[in-house]
Amino acid sequence: MKLRNLNTSVRKLGPAIAAAALMAGGASNASAEQVSTELAFECPFPLIGDQPIRATISADIPSVASVGETIPAFTVDAITVVNDDARTGLKLVQSATLEGVATSFNSVTTPGRTVEQIVTLDIPPTPVPETSGEFNVPATGTSPEFLVTADDIGELEIRVGALRLDLIARTANGDIAPAPIGEITTDCVQLPDQNNLLQTVTVGGDVVETPRISITPEDISFGSVQAGLSAQQSVTITNTGNTGLGLSNIFIDGTDADVFTVTNQCGSSLAPEASCAVDVTFAPSTEGTRNATLTIESTDPENESVSVPLSGKGTLAPTPEISVTPESVDLGRVLSGTSATAQVTVDNNGNAALQIDSITLTGANAADFIQTNDCTTVAAGESCTIDLNYTAGAPGVSNATLVVRSNDPETAETSVSVTAESYEEPTGGSELELLLGLQGSTLINATGGTLPLNGSIATLLDIASGTFEADLEVLPTSGNFSIKLLFSKINAAANVEFEQAEVTTGTLVNGKLTANSKLYVKVPKVAIKLGWLPVRIGGGSECQTREPINIELKSVEGSNFSPATGGEVSGVYELGALENCGLLTSLLNQFMTGPGNTINLELTPQF
């Protein structure tokens, strides 16, 4: 079977591209200095896998700052260098411009703290050149303000971090280019062994000895406790400052303070980086919800009094208490014919077993969703899970309600709204015609002989799904083998041909290629050397494998396959029995057939 209308003048499909960003600050234009750095990232892209990008980042950042200054926001510029493979790939899907947003996750590190900062840079519509070669994609954003405090005295380091890219490639008429290249979101990783330090700022000022209080957790919920019994939880106090933290008072007040008690061994002060525990006990005597506040007073000048909300519920008898998270599920946009899943957790916060009576899906589109669960009886303090599955059908929004019925005396029925949207990819322009040359060899395991291989593979690639069909053509070849006869070894030469039995099929997803080919192997001529004379011992026009051999080729482990640059593929196959090869067919099968044959190919785009 042959594929028709394949254009052999195909071009490379390169990586999608991106811009990089960074955060930084400057006390004033007068004191700022121009700084710049270049960093390399690796970004996973659909279809073509991990790809490198290179970004140059520039900003005006002061080298000196003082305690109490607010470093104002200012403009940050980034320029990404896009290679020719990427340009060619964008042109293959008729891209005329590239635009989007780059989000940089960066850090400001000082002797006393680390501040994570997020910077968003806009990538304006940038023309994709018609001519070959690299081109630049600019991006511009604004850094957030940064207040310099006494914790920052010393050296303040500004470092560029990870990168998330939200990109849109558009055609000349403004339409989004075919999926999956048209709209891309990718999380890029900074390559190792790079200096990502953009600027070091010397922060001056007097070191102030300041205690700092930190409380965990910030609130306590005891859940349900049977009247006459009690439950205990702890709050940890930590001094994160640089001098001793005085603890002047720890107490409970509020409407229901009488059912909560507090004990501690914190003493009157905590050294820097030291911690202590405050134990709170809830002991209800009647049923009902109870609330109070744990208050901790200290010498922290910014937080002299810290409050921790307390809550609990008294019950007359052991009672289950259901809690379902999340309260709603949005499975997002799902391509028609594919599926999306989510999970809902059912917790028992009570002190008696929670009996799940039923779990159902209701609503206008309930049939679009499937739920499975392991929820029957949930012990106190334990949980179970509900798995939701949505298979997208016709385009549109599907809404349903997940209803959980239980023996919770106060909440017998709990509902979770569920929604999803099915969509279809545009039908036009999502196929690419590729012609790849192949070169390599195959090792015949039975005799250790190697056959050189050359040819081509004409491919029709659906870039939305990553699937392809192809015509595989392998040119006739020949090789030398050794045949063992009794106690001697005879050298033989064989001509070998390959005939495609079925269209080659496969996938190219995230830079990983898999191809399945079914071929007849033909042996038109086999000869041995007796002295200096070649003597034909078999073969013929009908000498071939009885059944097609199946060869599965995959990208070489650790490599990345791209239609723009090609790549290496390899596989292992079994060569089946030959037939119609003359009187010595059985002899030919001894040195030609069997398992463990290997094949290694280099696929290269042809122009």
C-alpha cells in the first residue's frame, strides 16, 4: 500500500520557543547599574520532547542599598535567541507570529531570609522570519517592589530561577496555529552548572537585635469529642529572630474558654532558633460546637500578641463526622475522545465509624462521568477516595453532582459539583508530510553477519495526536556470512531485499518515536566461495520469508527525536523461516533465521 500526495520537499519541525524573565530591584535610577546574564533552559514541548532555549536578561539593579529603603519596581528586559530549527518548525505549521507570557520564579536571598518572587513578562507579537537563521524574541515585564529590612544587612543576592512559558503561535490571518504547537504551556528547567546570580547588593545599616515569634499550626480543630472525654493537640513556638524572645503570658480566652486548658514548659524566654510546645486540651461536658482562642504574648516588637483559634465539637455519644474535599471538581477542557480523571477524598473527623450509604452521580450530564470508590465504612480519623473519570464526547460543557450519603447525624447528604468541557481540534492544517532518509545496519544474529541499510521513509504525521503512517523503502543490500559445515567454516555472500507488507505506523510524542513495520525479507542470491570461485547455493526470485517480519523501532534511550533534525532509532526482531529458496533452503535458514537480530538506523530529514 502506498501513501499518496506526499510532498518530499518537507522542512524541519523544530522546537517551540520561549522567553525568559527575572526579578530584580533598584533603589533609584541614579544608583542603579546595568547588569545582564545569559542562561540556558530545557523545556518539554509536545511532539518533539525536551528542547533547549537561551535567554539574555538585562535590568538596572543597584549594588548598594540601605535598611528602610523600598526598592521600587522597574522594567526588566529579556531576549531569547531562537535557533533555525525552531523557526523552520513554526513555519511548517504556517506560523507568522509568536506571542505569549513568560513567568519567572526567582529569589532574593539575604543573611536573614529568602524571598521568592514571581515576575510576569509579556511577549509581544513577534514575526517569525521567512529566511533561515536565528532570530530574537523580546519580552518585557516589571519587577515587584522590595523593602530592605534589618534582616537583610550584609550581601543580598538576586538569582534567576525556573521558568513557565505560555505561548501562542498564530498564522498570517491571526488564527492559532494547529495543535499541539499552536498553544503551549511548558515548565522549563534551568540547566545545571550555571551561574544564575544576576546581582549582589551590599545592604548597609546597624544590625538590630530583634526577637521574632513563629507559631505552628496557626489554628487547631479538635473535631468531635465525646462528652466526658478529652483530646489534646500542641502548638509549637519558635524564635526565628537573632536575640532572646521573651514569653510574658500564654492563656485561653473566649466564649468557651472553660472547656479548653493549656499547659507548657516554655519558661520565660526562648533563645534564637529555639522552640517549645504548648499543649491544649479540649474536654467538653455537653454536646455542641465550642470555640475559644489561645493567646501568646511575647517581646516580638511586631507581634506582641499572637492568637490561635481553637474549635471542637462535643457529642453525647460517639458520632461520625463527614468531610469531603474538594468541594467542587473542574476537570477543565478535555480533547474529544480522550479522558480526564480527578479524585475526591472523604474524611471521617468524628469519633465513631462513618457508614457510607451510597455514592451517586446526578444531574443533566451525569452519564458523561463515571465514579468508582473504596468507601464503605470509614473508621474515625481515616479517609477513603472516590475516583472520577470523564471521557470527552461531543463538544460542550458537562455538569453533574456527586452525592455522598452517610450516617453523619448532621450532614446525611454531601454534594460536590462536577464539571468538564469537551472540545475538538481544528480539522485543517494539522498534518505534516515528511521525507526521512535512513542509513544504518542490521546484525543477523545467527551468523554474526552485518547488512548495511539505506533507504527512505515517507511519512504523513498528524501533529495533533502524534500518530503517523509511512511508506518504508529499504534499498537492496548484500553482506558476508560464515556458514558452519561439519568441522569447517565456509564464507558466503547474500543479496537481500526488503518488501513492505503493510503501511508502517507509529507515534511521535514528546520527542520519543515508535514505529512498527511489517516487511518480507527476500534473498535472491546466495553464493559460497570454493577456492577462488563463487558457487551459487540458493536464493531466487521467490526466495523470501514465509511470513512478514515485524520490526519495532524506538528512539535510542536518552536521545530526542525531532522531525526537524531526525535522530537515532533501534530495535530487536526475529527473522522467520525462508521458503522457495531451492534445494538448500534448510541450509539458508541455518545462517539467516532466528531471534535476537538487531537494527540501528539514523533518520535524517530530506529536502
